[in-house]
Amino acid sequence: MVTSNAISFPDPRHFDFNHIARQTAEVVRHFPLFSELPLADCERIVALARVQHYQPRKPIYFEGDPVRQIRILTYGSVKLTQVGPLGQEVILRLVGPGELLCVECFPQGIHSATACALEESSALVWEAIQFQALRDRFQILGRNITSVLLRTLNELEVRFREVSTTKVAVRLSCQLVRLLDQVGKRSNGQVELAIFQQDLAQLTGTTLFTVNRLLHEWEARGIVKQKRQAVQVLDLPALIKASENE
């Protein structure tokens, strides 16, 4: 099911700190990282975090940087990329609300990718050493971190299989369907993805020309509508059918 990626967090100008932590905990307890954690434990964890805001197309950290902070996205979307030996950028994955910005949840780790906001975004941020102590203190949190890592690995494996075994049209439609759940936003009764065609090409292992051609074909069929920096999905059942049968 496609949901909005806009998550409403309490405004610190209007509430005392304890009220803020309680309201924030009510929201994040539905994130995979906090699954099955008692509300009181969620409050203790989020009370130690701070909020950071990121501007579109601005880097958050770079590949090779030491892991100093742990971030969980609460609004917007972020792309994680690596750069090849010839300078070409490859998108590993996109991160949406409720997801960890990096999978290296250890203060001695090194970021394996560069993180860059695709749109205006926000995150809850903990110091890495502080988050490690929380992971050790709350066993369910540690278990959830492992579960998130396994899910991320599975997603990468699925995409690798698609690139190796399926046609470009199927890869692109599958990727769009996945992105709707991760970073889709409601706009005028439709679901919209704030993403460039070049980013879609990188995610699906094809060329900008091919992505542009397929989107034009689907637009003529009433499945999608192209916008300047976004793709709007008009007919989700038809897009899902394309991912299965095209």
C-alpha cells in the first residue's frame, strides 16, 4: 500500500520537551527500527536524538567518511551513491521516511556510500557511540537493526537479479512500484515520485534515453505523467501489471 512520506513531528515551540518526546515516540514506534519496542522505551531513545534538516541536492555525508552519527529519515528522500573508478555515479538505493540513512550502525565504521538529499528532508540524529549504547541496552532495538540490514541486503539482491535476468521495461516498472512505497507522496489525488529520470536510469542499470522512451510510452497509455523533476503515477494497477507481464 502506498502511503505519504510526510510525517508530522511536534513543533518544539509549542510543547514542553517531555511532550515532544512522547509524541515523536508515537510516530517512530511504527518504523521498522522501533518495531515491538514499548512506547516508554521509544521515548527514552528519541529523547536522546536531535532533528536535522537537509536541503535538496545537498550532501549529508561522503563515501569514506567515518560514521559519527546515526540518522533515521522522518521526511523527504535521500539517495545513496558510489563513484566508479572513471568518476561515474551509481545509485545503490533510495531512502524514505522511517529508514536508516546508513547501514553502518557502528562508531568504528566507515560510510560505504555518499548520501545526498533528493528533496527537502529531515532526520532524527544520534551520536554513533550513543546509539551503540542504546542498541546494547535495548535488545529489541538490536534485533531490529539486524532485521533492517537483512531487508536492505534482500532488496539489493532482488535488484541485482532484475538487472541480470529481466527486460528494461520490467526493471523500470518494478523499481517505480517499489519507490512508491518508499518515497511516494500524494499530490492532487495521485502518487508522485520526486526523482530525476537520470536517477531512474542508474537505479535500473539502463540509459537515460531508454527511461525517457518508456515513460513517454506509459504516459501515452495513461499510466504515468512526467513532470520536470518527478514522475506521477496515474494508474497504479497498470504499472503493477507492467512490472509483472511486460
